[in-house]
Amino acid sequence: MSLVETREHQDLRAAVAALGKRYGREYVTAAVRDGRHTDELWAEAGKLGYLGVNLPEAYGGGGRGMVELAVVLEELGAAGCPLLLMVVSPAICGTVIARFGTEEQKRRWLPGIAAGTTKMAFGITEPEAGSNSHRITTTARRADGGWILNGRKVFISGVDVADATLIVGRTEDARTGELKPCLFIVERDAPGFLKRPIPMELSSPEKQFELTLDDVRLPGDALVGDENAGLLQLFAGLNPERIMTAAFAIGMGRYALGRAVDYARTRTVWRGPIGAHQAIAHPLAQSHIEVELARLMMLKAAHLYDAGDDMGAGEAANMAKYAAAEAAVRAVDQAVHTLGGNGLASEYGLAQLLTASRVARIAPVSREMILNYVSHHTLGLPKSY
């Protein structure tokens, strides 16, 4: 991993930033106000090859990796128009299918995911388990050459626009009788697959859903990968999820700081711009430093993942997600504070980020669980749970 970005990555950033600038925060705000999705931006990003940049060329992707996909999401976020489902469809689902899916599954799903014409949601979180895969109660049992799924999921993004959902369930190990996590593709019209929207205090085009799986019958080839692989396949998707969540948060932090810096340069009180005062300038500089440091850890995690180091990527991805979330929350808070009353005005579009920035602290895994991970896996301290 080089600390200096290649010319290719610099060009990618510039191209995505130009796309984001043509849409901007106003586009997202209007979509939320009108109850629409950001379909135009999603379609154009797919047509330009940005949504599938991490997927294999043989299936319509760009043949690159998580580094490039994270760059795309970060730059869209910095322009004020991030695409949340990039975290889910190409990063989690596309990656898992590309690594572990059958040839038929790859041909069926990857070209559409890469082009943006197919969207896939990801269902792991449960009411009584959160993201703890060891406590998931959604179960799958064999029946008539296929599977029957039963269970519930909550806070599942984008199910209303997804063609299918990659569901984390548990099957019984024939040797031990213990339950182990497995991944299943559940198409949106499967009988018994029900969704209910969850009202949220978030200004986002992407909606959250509770899912009920009531005797959902699936064919045998709905299982992705090896039934006995367990956590290996699951974390092949969760590490990209953390990396992309970090990219989402970093982009948001950059956007908020950009708005605040522009305001501090031009807003004049008494004899000069407010940005000349250290009480304004220093907190913004500190936030910029924190965002840049988080970006370095995010890129480290992405490089490790692309190099095939799943263990190293897991540690770095958790740290990157933690650092990026904290940096984004502080950046947004400082941006609002810099604008004073205008920071809460709809005209500037920053107040809605006060809620949105906290999402990265609690999803897809809370900062406390990341601290548990680092204290146990990195520092070697005893488990507290």
C-alpha cells in the first residue's frame, strides 16, 4: 500500500466528483421531500461503471477492488449525494457472490449488480441479536431438495427497490447439531417473504424495513457458497460493509467541512471573515485532520481486503469504521456550529446531517462492539461478553 494515490485513483476521484457535482445535495434533498429514490444518479453511476468497479470483468464489473469502490462512495458523499445501497448491493452482496457463488449465481446476479440494473439488499440484523451472528434465530432447514426459512430481520435497507435480499440464516450441522450461519438469496416475490417499513427520523431516500420470513421455500441453489464454511463467508461480506460505511462517513464529513469552510471564508462579522478567528479556524482544522486520518485507515483496510488478507482487513476495517464515524459526527457538529443559526436553516442543508452522521456510529455495528473487537482480538484482553 502506497500513501500516495496512483494517477488512476486520482483520475477516478476527479471523474466521480464531477458526477456528484452535477447532482449534489439539492438533488438528494428534493428526492427525500418528494418521496422518490435517487434513481437517476444510481443509473448514471452504473452506466459509467462505478457501481461494479469492484466486481470481476468476466461478469460485467471493472475488475478492480474495494479500494476503488470506496473511492466512488467517498467522492459521491463529499459532493453531498452518497448512495447508501452501494454499501449493500455491490460491496456486500456482489462481493459474497463473486467469491463464493456458483457459476450460475454469478451469471444470474453479478452483471445486473455491476450495471446498477439489479439491486440486492442484505439481511442480517435481528430484533434480539443485532448483528451478532451467534445469536441469529432465522433458521433454514432442508425440505424437498430445497430450503425453508423462518425468522425476522430489522433495519434492512432498500428492500423496497431490491430484486432480492441476501439473508443470513442458520442451518444445523449434521455432525454436531450446532447451528451455523449460512447465506441465502431470497427473491423479492418469494411467498412468505414480507416487508414492513420502519418509520425513521432520517432524511434519506433509502428506507428501512422489518422482514418476516414465514415458511419461505427456496430452491436448493438459493444457498450461496459452502454450507459448512460458516463465518468465513459471512465476514467476506461484513468487512467490505465496514470499509464502505467508513467511506460513507468520510464523504459526509468532507461535505460538511466544505460547506463550513466556504461559509467561514465569506461570512463577515465586524471587520473580517469569521474564518480568521482561531475559535472558528482551529476546530475546522482539527476536524479536517481527523477525517484525513480516518481515510488513511479506510484505504489500509481496503488494500488489505483486496490483497486477500481477511484477518488483517477485519481489524483495519473495524478501526476505519470507528475512526470515520467519530470524525464525521464531530465534523458535522462543528460545521453546524460554524454557521450558527444558519446551520439549522434548510437553506444550508447541514442540520439533517446531525442525525445522519450518527448512523455510522451505530450501524452496521456499534462503536462499543468495535471496541470489544479491538480489545479482544488486537490487544488480547479477555472477552467481556
